[in-house]
Amino acid sequence: METLVNYFNRVTGLTATKEQVEVLENLADITIQNVAICAGRGFSKSLMCAVTALWFADVYADHIGRPIAILLVSGQDAMYSNLDNIFHRNKDLRDKLVQSGIVKDVPKEGFMLRNRSTVETVLPTSRRVRGNRCDILIIDEVCLIKDEVIKDAALPVVSGDISKVILISTPSVDTGYFIDVITSPEKFSFVLKQYSSEVCPWMRKSIERLKTTLTHEAYAREVQARIPSKAERSFFSKKMVDKCFIECEAHRENRPDSWLEVGIDLGYGLPNVTCLTTVEKRRSSNKIKVVYQETWKRFNAEEISNVCKKINPKIVKCDSLPAELFNSLKSYYPKLLFIESRLYKEDLLTQLQTAIRTGELIIPKPEFMKLYQELVKYRPKKRAGDNRVDSLALAIFRVPFDVKETPKHVHFPKKPYIVFR
């Protein structure tokens, strides 16, 4: 019997890499009933599974002397296109088809070979999956499929003495059945094969580009095929940040119940810069609108204080470090609220995170794209490149007392949040 690795090389015209050989050997092993392949983009997961389905229907079915039913569940055209390309390239396989497609070599809903083995392709919906019976189930890009479709509809259709389940995906989401499987494969009785796209020679140029365009979290998921560590995960959900950025004018609405608040992040040496952010708040609404943001590569206390006087905000909240910069700015603009962000940065960012998650924050899209980039790339304990985010966090921070009655020292049971200077 021809091995799956040799079959792959022959029908595709490619040569499987060492990592792909390991995957193919596990896919062909009947003693391994549940296999999960977690690999980065460009690893040829879908191609390997398409060839595997064809090998079982063509070679293994002839070997055991009976037809095999294979069900491919995929919401993408990649799996089907791979099968069609293989048939188009191999005339001997086309001759084994019971019925060819009208436009393409194989019908999109699947095909039958002359040995009565079938490969059926269905969309990942409960209605399409239920009612099928198969010896081998292959689910493509599992992370993009609802859990109820996988657990309630797909997995129960496998029957017979082979009963093999193959899950393939890139870990592109935070939660779900596939994430549970790759986190604890033994618990779900799966054999896990996990590979980074960095091992693929044909992905080298793409990898270099992705290193500069993807966030650390996205790179870990999409390229390295692993669940990002807490330090790598984005603090602000990109989906939620996108909802905050809307098409509107970046100016104050000047409603009777509105006022301005300013947050200043002093920065701490290059590449950090001093950043000033102005937001508009209202008593009758929880919405907070960003109306102005400016940065200085070289700290200029007089210029910054002049900007504050021109804006005329109700309150100006300023970072505490570096101390010499704060003292210099205080000499020009005495009414600064000194925020111990070194101690309470988590509280500041939590309030900002809540404002983004609940949709309280409104950020005009065209004017603040650099702020957008910092928000989606922000990570906890980031040491550089977060000045706009920190400045915004200071600007929206809810001061726990009335500014008109600010005492010189405000003490709380644990530590002083704010000291008025």
C-alpha cells in the first residue's frame, strides 16, 4: 500500500517537509482516532487534509476492500479548491471519478470514486451537518465554527470501526472547543500536532512582513500557532476599539452641561514623548469625546502651559514622572492634579478599558489614527510607545472629589490617589 507521504508528494508535485511528514503520518495512523492540527497561516493544513481525505478514499479503501465515507466540514473554499486542483493535475484520479463536475473537475458538494468511496463537503451549519454518517470527519478552520455545530452536530456523525476525527485550525480566537482541545488534548482524548509557520521555507518573506505589521498577540496566534501569553495579549480589544472610532468632527460640542478635562503624560525619555489629550464630558450623558491631542518630542513647559490656558479645561491631570518635568510644568501652570500613575496605572487603564468596552468613548476617526494604532498594540507593562494611551487614560480618569473643593491632600483608607499641588 502506498504511504500517505508518498501519495502527497505524487499527487501534489511537492515534497513534504519534515514537519509535514510528521503530520501526515499521524493523519494516516488508524490507531490514532482523534487528531488536532494547530498550525500557523501558510502551513498547508487544508492541502494536507484534502490529500488525506483523497488517500483514504482511494488507497486505503482499496487496501481494506470496502468503501470509506469521508465528511469535510469547511466554511472556506480552500479545501474544495485543493481537491479540484489535485484532480485537475492527475488524470488517473479523474478516471476514477463516477461523475465529474460541469465546470470544474469535481462537483463542489463532493464526489464518489469507482470503488464506491465518497468524499462529501458541507458548510459548517447544524442543518447541513446533521443526518450525515461517515467513517472519517475532517473539520477545517475549527476556530471559525460555532461550538454547537461541532459538538452537537458534527462529532456525533462519526461511526464505524475507523471513526477518525481530524480538527485543523489556526488558534485565531480566545475561547471555543478547539482552544479547549489544544489547551488540554489529553482531557479530550486528542493527539495534538502544533507547528509554527516559521518552519516553512516558502513563508520566509511573509514572516518578515508580518513581524512588522502584526501585534505580538496576533503574531503568536496567526504565525506561531499558539495561545498568546498574558503579556502578549492586547489590553484593549480591537473589535471594541473599532467601535469607538467613528466618523465625526474633532471639535467640542459646547453643550451647556459639558466641560473639558486634560491629561498629560510627561514621557520618560526617547522614544517616549510628552503627550496632552483633551476630552469633553457631560453631566447628562456618560459619553466621553476626544477633541484634541498633541505631542512634544522636546519637553517645553511654557508651551504646554500655554496650550492648557488656551483650552481652559476644568481640570488638568498630570503624570508624576519624571519629577523634574512635573515641577517645571507646575511653575508655569500651578493648578495641576498630580496623579500617582506609577502606583495606580492599573486603575487608570481599567477605567479606560471599561470606557472602550462599554462604548462610552468617542474618538473621531480621521484625526486620531496614531492613537488608534497605540490602543490596538498596547500591552500591559509596555515601556515605550504608549504615551497617547497613558495621556488618554489620565484625561478620562474620574477624580474622586469635586475639583472646586480640592484639598491639598486627599487620603483614602489605603493610599492617596491624588495630591493637589
